[in-house]
Amino acid sequence: MADLVQSYLDRIVAEHAATAEGALADYIPELAGVDPRGFGLSLSSGDGYVYETGDADIEFTIQSVSKPFTYALALDQIGEAAVDARIGVEPSGEAFNEISVDDVTKVPKNPMINAGAIAAVSLIPGASPDARFALIRDFYSACAGRQLPLDEAVYRSEKATGSRNRAIAYMLDSFDVLDGDPDEILDVYYRQCSLRVTSTDLARMGATLARAGVNPFTGRRVTNAAVVRRTLSVMLTCGMYDAAGDWVSAVGMPAKSGVGGGIVAVLPGQLGIGVYSPLLDAKGNSVRGVAVCRSLSAQLGLHFLSVPLQARSTLRASYDVRDGVRVYEIHGDLLFAGAEQVLRMARQQSGEFSAAILDVSRVDDINGAARTMLAGLGAMLQAAGKRGFLVDPDGAVVSPGSPAQAVTFTTVDDAVAAAEAWLFGR
Ligand code: GLU
């Protein structure tokens, strides 16, 4: 049977392959000498299935696509407060290699520009540069699902030509932002930029972020959801050099690009996308990479701020089983807005019933806010002289041991029987 997704991706890469605009990064010979025609696209689903098209097996250096991952590792290792003390989260509107810190706080404006990325390296624990780098490489590799190799030649060139980065590191040192020796930190930074990846590695790394820190391919939890949320936030606002606003508007996915030609894009909860094409636009983003992501977003509806039609409202049905006993069936994912709807409805209609049965057996997922709100519904009804009963066979709302278990049932019939017993006993 034909694979529609695969043929779609093949077609979209073919459509953009003719574009030959842009220029190779030329600050080191290794980047200036790559084949400009290279073009690979990989897409990882949230459950770890990867589609590959074009040159998905070409290895290139990760360069600045490394930045969000080292930032995530720093958050993971030392916590948000300690990281925030050294690196801001404001878009800078400056070139990635600007020698600058925030006017007031004197720390780098965000972790996606070199100053912030170098500061992030300095926050990675390790007794030596080798130990720090090992931790970084292992973290990226865990996200990619394979051990990423180091490009020695690129590393040597980065190190030999890195005056600008040295200037940044010494400036940071002068403001006491760096934890450690500037030259040692830079050495680790150059190595991190010189790790080799394919578009598939980037798709998998993106999917690990999309899955809130679990690599869907290996099943391994690499970091936690709070770290990922913060990382995606700065990718969204600062990830695409100083074209972040344009990117968010047109593509609408947190992303990061690098001068090696790579882009990683993340659709939270759903997808990781990796693209490789080394011809860069004036801002340093891969021309074909950006173009293909724009097309994918528009054609597949991937913009994360697309407002979905309220196709499935939280309330599936409501009906009276007998006089005074009303059943509310709710379904789908229950978050704050859905729970608010349920509470409001129960309040507005409370003159019409004595007992309400809330059937949550079809709820797929529920978050903490919604759980707390629904748990409060029982008390709210009771205060009004009414009673709430819950049908919650999977324990989505009421956890074992909670007092609400007394009014929690496995089936609607059981809840109705309890509601009737309460009515007669009144
Ligand atoms: N190694 C490069 C630098 O720090 C990375 C540049 C990039 O990809 O933005 O200058």
C-alpha cells in the first residue's frame, strides 16, 4: 500500500530542491567546502516513527542547533533559578554573535545567542572540560538515540578562528557570568558546535522535546517536562537568529537553526522535524530549510497557534435519568477551559436537578488544574443542598484514598442507584 505521508514529503523536498539561493557559511574552510546541493528532511512522529527524504543520511555539524540542548541540560542539572541568574530569556534583536549583555542585569539576553550559549556551557557541571563535554555529548546523543560523533576538523577550525567568541567569553568573564576558565569553556563550546548530526538525528532530538523529554524512539526519559517547556519557550522567541518573529508568524513552531545548515523544529506533543540544506540566507538560516518548513506548516496545518474549531466540546451529552437526577457525559482532554465549562454549566443548571452525575469515563487526559476544579464540584453542590456523583472507572479525577471515593463509581448505573438512594433517604 502506498505511503501517503512518505510520498508527500518526497514531493515537497523535490519542489524546493531547485532553489539554489543563499550562500555557504564561509568563516571556516570545512563549512565553505560542503556540497551546496545537500538537502535532507526527516520527520519523527510523537511515537518515534521517522520519515526520511532526500539526503537524510548526510552528516553535518550541529553548530547553533546545539544551543537549546545545552540550555536544557543546564536547566536539568542545576535548576531554573540558578540558570536564570546567569542567562536571560529576552529576544535580543541582535546578531547571534553580538558582544553584548543585558544593560541592566549584565547577563546574556538569552541562551540562543553565542553569549548565552557560552554561559550555558559554563553552567554544565564537570571537573574538567572533558567531563563537561562528555555530559553534553551524552545528553544530545540520548535525545538523538545514537552516539553523535565529533568532527575534529571543524572543531580545530572553530577553535583557530574563534576571536569573536573569545571576545564574548572574556567579556562575560569580566561581568562574573562564567563559571570557570573562559578558554576551557570555549573549548567545550567549540566541541559542542562540532558534533555531527543528520536531519534524522535532529528530527529525533526535536521529537524528544515534542514528547516533553522522552525520546519516543528509545523510550528513555532524557529530561523533564518543565525543562522542555522552558527550552521550547526560548526557541520560540529567540531560536531563528534575528528572524524569530518572521519564523513564528509563518511557521509557528519552536525551532533552532545553525550555520551548518540544520534546522530543528518542534510541534509540542506531536512532531519533531529536522532539515538540512547548507545554503544560508543573510540572517544565517538555511534557505531551503526555512522554505520547506513554511510549506509543511501551511500545508499540514502545523502552526501551533492555529486556533482549532471547537469540534469536540467537553460536554458530550446530558440527560435526566429520572426526575431530579441529571447525567453529564464529558470527553476528550480536560484542561482548565473544559473544566470551567463543566463547572459553569452545573452552576447554571443547578435549579433543574437535585443530584448530578458526572461521567468522566471517556476523558482521555486531564491536567492538575481541571482535576482540582472537578474535585471542588462535589463540595459546591453539597453547599447548595445537592449531591454530585462521579463515574470514574480509571481514577482520572479521584485518586484512591481520596474522600471523594465515597461518591465515585465504575458505571453510570451504580452512580444512578447511589443517587436514588440518596434522594429517597433525604
Ligand atoms: N560555531 C559557530 C559560532 O559560535 C556557530 C554559529 C552558528 O551556528 O550560529 O560562531
